[in-house]
Amino acid sequence: MLNTSRRSLWAGCALLALWVAFLPQTGQAQKYGGVLRMLLRDPPPDLSLHETATTDTVVAASPLYNNLIKYDYFQPVESPATLRPDLAESWRWSSDGRALTFKLHPGVKWHDGKPFGAQDVKHTWDVVRGAVRGGLKLNPRKTWYQNVQEIETNGDREVTFRLKRPQPSLLSMFASGNSAVYPAHISPADLRGKPVGTGPFRLKTWIRDQRITQERNADYFVKGRPYLDGVDFIVIRGVASQTAAMIANQVDAAPPVYTVKPIMEQLKAANVGIVFAERVTNGTQNIIVNTKKPPFNNLRLRQAVNLALDRNSLIKTVYKGGAVRGSAMIPQPHGHWGLTDEQLDSLPGYGDAQKNKAEARRILAEEGYGPNNPLRIVVSTRSVQAYIESANWMLGEMKQVGIETTLEQVELGNWYGKVARRDFLIGSNQTAVTIDDPDAQFYENFTCGSTRNYSDYCNPEMEKKYAAQSMETDDAKRVEMVHEIDMQLQREVARPYLAYRLNYYAHYPYVKNWIPHVSSYNSWRFQEVWLDK
């Protein structure tokens, strides 16, 4: 149960958020006009935010929509203290912490001119949590809302989420870049190709595999926004072509994942004036391992693979120093919930590399594998250079302990379907959770039956621990509980985490108010961006 001080804190945060959101920005005067040319690495398969697991869709679709609440754009490190109003102008918790009520902003319209209201909010999360039929083709974040028991509306401007148990972090989930409010009068299937939102920009043209052009929403409910006349997303395939386009100023800015350290150094060396916003991101290099298929239904063999992988070697050779070690949560000091360096060093695979490899060989021998009977496996990865580089490193590390491997490269269009079907043995993977909150991470990637739990790790006792930390309102106690869970997940090799990458977010200096977040999913609405040219 939430105590009085915590209830007061949430109420105070809501009022403070409302006040801060409308403070004018100081400094250089903003200019209106111009079209931001944004590079896209891969064409998104659709523009459905609730169905996607890739940043390419989030970057391209976020300008079209709004959330109930959002993270403060001007604060790149996100926390409950940086939550701000969006379509909801305020919110309040019930005294028992089991009801969350939003008061909605008046006068908001969908891009087709129809009014936005409470029924749209109810419809969106009834679809996402599977309470109505005819919903989503893919639903990666359904587990986020499994604690929602019922959604009630009170007129057009008020909606209440009734919960099975207290869950303070539910607010953070509503602020995720994937948590757009959808119109109730348009089916989710139609929104994939013809998105209709309330956002600062509306879809103008979409040439598949080439570009997505968006124009300013003149009826946007936030006064004076956006500054831009539009955003032009230009699909450019291949790192060499993307880098050439940046240097030639054919695009103004680059998306998440693209500007890793070697590319940053190449762009910087070109000396054409490109600048960078450095962030430790929530994008991780990790290993998905099919715990239901032999041989990796054997925990000891999963442990052997984990011990073989020297995280420091990956960071030095593949990332050229442009990454940091981590586990399930963004590591400290870059994230609020993550483990410290000392805690990481105590875990298998993070300490002395030679001792770890010797232990891996010992485990393999005890399980009957050795020079005359090597463990032979196929490693799958997405057919993208960054994935392939890490996969080849992984193959080299496993060879050092006597594991023989074959690399399977899977095309982008087939990769997510393949892992969703669990049609793999072990995979070199890159992924992220859209918010830095334990509920999002644990429920999305480690609960029994979650579509994003690609390793199919399932431990009912751990699920009790997920629920206990979720209900804990004392921040310090919750951090301790999260650390315990995180360390146990690593010991059980639920999904080995190797590194959290650094991204340098290349852009030209005339792109103002360019403030990427640590979460690479949550800062792409572009309503604050303006061009000084």
C-alpha cells in the first residue's frame, strides 16, 4: 500500500510536471520553418508503434503520435522525476495505489479531424492488454499491462486504470516511446500503413523502402509547436553509403545505433562540421539462447558458453572502446537500477577472462565434450554488419574453449519471425527495452510466455520476485531487490548480457534542440527541434 508521503510525492510530481512542461526555453531564439532530413538505416516494415521491436519504426512513427505522459525531452537521463504531461494534463493515484486516473487535455484532434477523448485511451490499452478482439498482429509489450484489471472512462476527459495490485512504475511504461495513444475509430491493422495520430506531424507520403515524408500538423494542441515544417526520413542502406550521405550533407542527422564509435571517428575525421551527442544507450549486445532445445536446456552448457565470452575483449575489439559492461539493467552510473562494477566483477563471465575460460573447459569436459567430441552448434544472427561483427567475435571466443560453431546470417525481414518462433539454437543479438525500469525489463524479457522472452527462460519463483519489487514503494529497497534479481538472471544464463553500447548521435550544428536520451526509443517526436539555417 502506498503511504501518505509517497502519494503526496506522486501528486506533487504531477503538478510540477504540468508547470515545467510549459516553461519557455531560454537561450538562442528558436526559428520556424525548414524540413529536417533524417537518415534511416532500414525501412520500417510498418508504422505501428505498439507492434514494433525496432528503433527504426519508433524513430519514423513517433512524430505522428502522442502519449498520455512523456519523459522530459530536455533531460536525457530518464526517471520517475522527469515524467511530464502529454495528452494527459495531470494524473493522480488512489489512496491504496490500485487506481491511476488521468485528466485529459481538452481540444485535441486526430489528424483526420475527429476529436480525441477518453474512449481512445481505453481502446488503446484494451487492445494492448488483449481485452478486445481484433487487436495487434504482434504485441511485444502486452506483459507490461498484465496488472491492469479494468479501464473506466468518466466523460470525454477522464480515464482510470484499475490495477490488481499497486504498481508505481506503470507511469514509466505510459511514457515509453512505444506507448502511443491510438484512435478508437481506426483499426490497428489500418494504422500500420496509414497512421493517424495527434502528433506534431502528419504523414504526407510514404514510398516503401525509400522515404517517409511528414508535414507540420497545423492543428497541434501544443501551442507554438512544432518549429519544423516537416521531417523527411530518407532510407539509405549500408554503412558506407550512410556515412557518405552524412559527410556530403545529404541528411542533417542520424538515428540510434548508426553512430557507433568507429563511424563517429570517421565522420569527425572528414572535418565537415558534424557534431555529436554522446550517450551510453539502453541498446545491448546480448546472447539469446534457446533454453528449451538440447543442448542448451542444460544449464551447465549455457554457463560454459557464458564463461567463454570475455566482455572486455568485445568492447575493445568490436566496439573499439565505444561500449560499457552491463547486465539486465543499464549499469551504474548511467542508469538508476543497474549493477556497480564491483557487482559485475563478481558474476560469471565478467571477471578474469582466462579463469573463466578454464572453468568453461572444465564444465564442457564434465558434460562429455572435448577435443575428440567437441560441442558443435549453429549461431544465428541478423544479416547486418554490426550484428555479424559481434557474432564473429562470439565464434572466436567459443573456439578458444573447444566449441565448434557455424554462423547463420538471417535477413532483416525474417529475423524477428525466426526468433519469435524460437527457430534457433543460440543467437548473437542486439536489443533494448524502451524505458529504464525493472518492470519493463523483467516482464518483457524474462517472464514465462512473453513474446520478447526469446530464450524462453521461465522460473515461477523469479516471477514472485518481479512482482515483489514492482510493488515496493521505497526506492532504496527496490534497488536492492532489483540487484538481487539481476544477478540471479545472470547466474542462470537467462540471457547473457555482454555490453551496453555508446552512441554518438551525429548531426550538423544547425540542428538545434537535438537531445537524444539514454533510452534510444524515447526522444523522437521532433516537436522541439529547429533548424538554424
